[in-house]
Amino acid sequence: MEPLLLTRFNIKDMAVLIMPFFILFIFLFISVTPIYAHCPLCVAGAGVGLTFSRLLGINDSITGVWIGAFIGALAFWFQRILGAKNKLFFKPSTGVFLYTLFLLATIWSFYKFDLVARHGEIFGFHKLTFGMVVGSIVYCLVDLLNTYIKRKSGKSFFPYQSIVFSLSSIVLTSVGIYILINYYI
């Protein structure tokens, strides 16, 4: 007795059904253009740090620092994608504008969908919001400083300079907020 599938469809019928999808897949694979991230390692590092901070139950203000850095990496990544189509988007002011827009949209959505835990404040802000704002400011300033250094010297001083600057600034900011929360507030 033959399997039911082979009695209803033969190989030719299956090929006719699969062929359009196969051709579409080949076309998409061939026509893909590379997209260069602002710094793929920065995006990955911020994403990993954010994931671990939430899994480990770390304070919302420290998690907010990593969210702010992640938003920054995504905003600068988006700026680079837009800059590939129009050179106007490569201006630093455009990057800061996109960064601010992404940050405000994220904060708004966190409040809109009640994702901000209201169990404490730092300087009048909810802990997560405070961390996001501080992390965003630090990440943006360090990125602008790193860009300035690379343009001024014409090169990076050591391999992976961007990721070292970005991640070390976020780690130092996280440690600073930890000390602020546990010893001064």
C-alpha cells in the first residue's frame, strides 16, 4: 500500500507547487544588498547586556541605561541606512534628532503600555526612565567623541575602538548608578 501523500500528488505536481517559492527565494538571496550597521558589535553588546540585566533582576535604573544605549545603537544604525539613500542623513545633527525621536517614542510606549514599574524614583523620574535618559546621553556623547577622535586622527587607535568606548562607557555608567542608588540615595 502506498502512502496517502504519494497517491494524491506525484513528484511533478509537487515540483510545480514548490518552484515559485524556490525562484522567489533565489531572487531574494541574489538581490540582497548589504546593510552596514552603525556598529553591529555595539548593537549586539547593548542587546546582550539588556537581556542579562532583565534576566538577573537588576535594578530598573541600570537596565534603563542599557535600554538607552540600545536605542542609541538602533537610531544610529537607522541613520546609516537612511544615509545610504540620501547623504543629508549623515550629518551629526540628524543622528541626534533620530536618537531623541527614538528615545521619546520608546519612553512614550513604555508608559502607554504600562511597562514602567512605579516602585521608586530617582531625582523625580521613575527608575527606568531615569536610566534610559542617562544611558542615552552617555552613549550619544561617547559616540560623538569617538567619531571626533577617529575623524581628527584619520584612523582608530586600536582594533574595535568603537565597541570598547561604547561598552565601557555603559558599564561605567551602570556602576556609577549602582553606587548612587546603594550608597547615596
